[in-house]
Amino acid sequence: MKSDLMTLFGDQLRWFARLNRKQRLCVLYFCLSFGILLSVVFDHPLPELLVVLNFGASARLIKRHVPLSDLEDLQGIVGYNAQRYLEHPIVPG
């Protein structure tokens, strides 16, 4: 299972490992904010507005502090790795 995940996400993990501490915190904050945005259901619009504003702040931070050009180069590699994995899946034995 670990080797399967490394096959699919190894390049992103190497990209994440190259980031400094501040950049890693920005990426984790963005991921957490995005997860909260997707999972929130409120009856009152004020908490929803706060969650959306929080997500906007996290997107602004990630755009300002994290180099995304390296990640865009990796998108083609990830698609290739995922296609290769689907063609030849690793079956535990």
C-alpha cells in the first residue's frame, strides 16, 4: 500500500519536502481550509461566510508564499504515474 501511494504521490511529497517551514504551514493551512469548506453545512449564513473568508485568506497566503510553478510541472508526471499504475496495478501477494 505504501509503495502504491509513493508511486502515485511521490513527486508531490518530494515537492512538499523541499519547501521551508513557512511554506509547509501555508500548504497545510490551505488543505485544512479547503477540507473545512467542503464539509461545512450550517443553517445560518454567518459561519459559512467566515469559512469562505478563511479559505480565501489561505488561498492568498499560498499564492504569495509558495512556489507553485514546480507543482505545475509535476502534474503531467502524476497523470503518467496514475495511468501506469492503472495499467499495471500492484496486487499484494
